[in-house]
Amino acid sequence: MKIRKANVRHEHVLIENVYVYEDKKQQQTLIAVPQLEWSTMMSYEEEIQAFKSRVQESLEKIVSPETAEELTNKMNYWVREM
């Protein structure tokens, strides 16, 4: 498991830690943001654009669109580097 520093501001809260766990046997990645009580799974086969759209739509339910976009872009980068 890797812990990444998001350092993204949402209202008066600084979202710091994003947890990324890669399960090579199941060929999927778990991404969690405990401060938002939010998580998602990503299959290795999932297309990049589909992943970004799905994550951003999910995050927009709990944070502003700007914050959701910034977090989505960072998560996409972290998942792709693994």
C-alpha cells in the first residue's frame, strides 16, 4: 500500500492522505480517501477516460467540481505510475 499526499483544499479542510493499494493477483487497485469517507476499486482493464469520468462524478457528490477534478487527476497519475 502506498500513501500519497494529495494536499488538496476542500472548503476549510486540507485533504492530505490518499491510500492506493494494488492487488496484482486480483488485477485491481483500491483507492481510498479516509477524510472524505470515500473509496473506489479500479480494474486493470478499465479505460483511462472511463476511470476518470467515474471517479470525478463520484467525488462531485461530496466535494466541489474543482476539488473533484484535482483529486481525480492526481489519483489517475498515481494509479498509472504503479
